[in-house]
Amino acid sequence: MWFGWIEFDVLLGDVHSLKEKRAAVRPILAEVRRRFDVSAAETGHHDLHRRAGLAAGLVAADRAHVVEVLDAVERLVAYRPEVELVAARRRLYSSEDE
């Protein structure tokens, strides 16, 4: 069994309040969940209105599937016109890792 997750640090475009931030972030997370059947959440920079930390994670039987899904999630977030991807970090673990 493989566990994988990816974290994003993104800058939001024309956002002037935390309410507008939620309105920009919510559709991105919803699309990631819907298209890839993964868990996704806003995980950082909660008090900043132009910056967001987003993350997605999944569990699968094989490593190749986890890598494929995380690659696709990264492409989706990177090509969203309303955000600028500052950084992406990912981790993969096997249930056999010590």
C-alpha cells in the first residue's frame, strides 16, 4: 500500500479579502476532489488573503498510480489562471517503510 500527498504554496490573483480568498480556493479544491477522487484541503496561510497552502492526498495499491494522480493534480493547480504556483512538495511512503 502506498500513501502520497502533495502540498502547494500558491499566490492568488485579484483577491482583496479572506472572503474572496475562500471564493477562489473552494472551486479549486472541489475540482481536485471531483476529478481525481482524492482528499484535498486548504492547509496553510489561513490569515493571508493573497496566499494559500493547499494539499491533496491519496492511498493506492501501487506507487505508479499514486505518482500518476499526484502529477495530474499538480498540472491542474499549476495551469489554473487565477493562481500562481510558488512551490509544490510531495511525499510518497509505502506501508512497508520503517
